[in-house]
Amino acid sequence: MNIRLILAGGACLVALGVSAQNSPAPSILLHSVQKDQGSVWTGTVSYYFKSFDAVLVNTGKEDIDLSTLCFKAYDAKGQAYAVDAMDEALAQGTLKASASVKGFYQFSGQDDGVYGASLVKAQPCPR
């Protein structure tokens, strides 16, 4: 697996290439750029979030069923944050070989540690 993290002007660009020969994951490139971060408070419950714009590219020769991919964001210490909202374009349908799709995803946490998330990974969902 090849992972490249590039920081430019406060934005995070993440490229993730997965070889189908070394993993059951499809061959993809995921490009994420930080969009927003903030918090939500309802009077009794609060949470923090960070969102990214994304481009997912199918670099392989096989089509990818997008519903089989799960996305997580990670901070420098390896703490994972679950996706809590995402664009349907990234979550549904089939991504044809050599095609790409654009969208967004948002990750959340119970504290502001989610603000440190800078690496987004797409992996096969647990069965």
C-alpha cells in the first residue's frame, strides 16, 4: 500500500493507492482536501466535526461497488474517527474502471481531537 500525505497551505491532500494483489481492497486513489471544522451543541449533546472534499479515482481495471467502501479519518497518533455524513456520490453506485467521482465526507468526535485528523482512508467495510 502506498500512502502519500501532502500539506499545502493548511489543506491536506491524501493519496491512497492500494494494489489489488496485496489486499482485498480495490485499486483506488483517494484525494482529500480539508473543507470545514466546527462543533454542534443541542443543549444536552455536543460533538465536534471535520469535513473534507474528496475525489475517488478507480485506478484498477475492475468496477468498484461504492457501497462496499468504508471511510475513516486518522490523526497523527493513529486515532480513528468515524464518518458521520457523506455525499451519496461516494457511497452508492458503481465506479467504473479509470473513472472518478467527487463528493464530501464529514467525521466527528466527542472532543476537538477530530480537528487533528488529516489522513482519510477508504477500505473494504467489515463483513
